[in-house]
Amino acid sequence: MAVVDLHVHSTASDGEYEPAAVVRRAAKLGLAAIALTDHDTIAGLPDAIAAGAALGVEVITGCEFSVAAHWGEMHLLAYFLPAEDGRLSAYLEEQRAKRVERAWKIVVRLNSLGIDVTLDEVMVAADGGAVGRPHVARVLVARGVVPDVDAAFRKYLGWRRPAFVPKNLPPIAEVTALVRGLGGVTSAAHLKDRATRSTLRKLRAVSLDGVEVRHPMHDEVTARRILQLVEELHLLPTGGSDWHGDGQEPADRASLGELGVPEAWLTAIQELHQQRISPSEAVT
Ligand code: AMP
Ligand code: FE
Ligand code: FE
Ligand code: ZN
């Protein structure tokens, strides 16, 4: 049975490997397809798609958006986005600008704690990609402030830690509408125990298409429970490793392709995408 991975990061956001290197790794592992789902950008896709064409790996144009849920921040994966769309580019550009602003606020917080880091260093660590806390964490490691990235999150950058700055998040419906309008398909990422029947119903009511069932933060029991709900509510199951690279990873990460997501899940997403881009066919 062919295996795919529908949640993967590269240097276009906070991953460690260049998009083409991610695809080379997928080819070596014999994966049939991957979705590159960088945070707030699709800039890694052209290189990934070119590498995929050369190596026989299907590369799906994905993205991981951050949106507001009733509990706080939720991540929304999107699949089959158009490579070029003015509205989507403008939206993503705005989110990335907000990321820079937030990185600056985090740096100011760290400075007030007596830690000598600059926004410039953080931006160099991001190397043109969508900047996030992992880049700040890598600077803190390089400066010897903390021993590793995990410690940077535990001590300073994580939820309720002294340098935590919340994102300014759009409502879910804004992003699901944008993605759907472009023929794309959405999935709520790593919901863990928040994937209750009532929450999934609410999310479905704001045009969510799918739910991430397999994810390194979901144990077997959680994944089985979410899959049952997804089937009951006629949502689509998705899954992926959320791979960011090999080093400096917390224990609840998986390696690329490790979750053995069946190709049939991708086929169902693709069919929904096809219906959306050719609605006349769906009617006749
Ligand atoms: P941000 O988008 O700036 O809020 O950063 C969130 C990203 O940080 C997530 O997508 C993960 O890639 C990463 N992350 C979160 N917690 C940890 C951790 N404990 N160690 C390493 N990376 C983490
Ligand atoms: Fe990330
Ligand atoms: Fe995420
Ligand atoms: Zn992710």
C-alpha cells in the first residue's frame, strides 16, 4: 500500500531542510506523495514540485495557517492551493508581516529579561522564510542561553512563559472561505483531545473539510477516536508527521513518512478539490 505524508515543513518556514532536500528524503523513503505545509507560505512549493517531478514524488501544494478557535490558536492545513493567486499571496504576506512584528515583540521581551538577542539575528536564522518561535529558539541556543530548542520553549517562548507573545489570529471562517473559494481543501491540525464531537460539528459549520487523524501528538487511542468521529460527521481524515527536520525536536515528533498515512486519504482530498474546481461536472 502506498504511503503519503500530508504535513511537512521546510526552510520556507521553520523546517530545517530546503524544500528540494525534503522531497529527496521522501523519495529515498519511497513515499508516493507529500504535502509541503509550511506555516503561512507556499514559497517552498516550486522547488519541491520540481524535485518531485524529477524523483517521482507527487508534491501537493499545502500550507499551515494559524486561526482563532474558541480555546485559542488552532492550526489549519490547506491542500491543493493554486500556485499563484493574488488574494492568497496578499493574505499570506500579511500573516508573514505579522510574524515579523511578533518576533520583534518577543525579542523586546527577551531583552527586558536581560537576554541579549536582536531581531536581525532572528531574521538571519529564518533566512527569508516565515519567521517563528523556532528561529528565536535557535538563536537562544547559538548564544548559549539555553542548551536546546526544547529548553528555549520551556523556559521562555512557550505558552505562559515570560517571552510568550500571542498571535493576532483571524477567525477560522475567513481562512476556510478563502481556501474553499480557490478550490482548496482544509483540515484541522493536531487537535488532540480538543477533537470532540461538538467541536468538530462547530468546525464543520464554518466550512472545515477534514481533520488530522494521524499526527505524532495523537496516540493510537486518540487517532482511532478521531477517525470514528470524522467518519460519523462525514469529514475527511488526513495525517502526517509534521516533520521539521532531524535535530532539536521535542519527543512528540515523528520522522518523515513514519505515520504510514494511506494514499486513499489523499485521493479523497483530491476528489473534493476536483469537484471544487469543476463544479459543472459535479452537477451533471
Ligand atoms: P510559532 O508559529 O512562532 O508560534 O511557532 C510554533 C512552532 O514552534 C510550531 O509549529 C513548532 O514547529 C515549533 N514548536 C513548538 N513547540 C516546540 C518545542 N517544544 N520544541 C521545538 N519546536 C517547537
Ligand atoms: Fe512549525
Ligand atoms: Fe501546527
Ligand atoms: Zn506543522
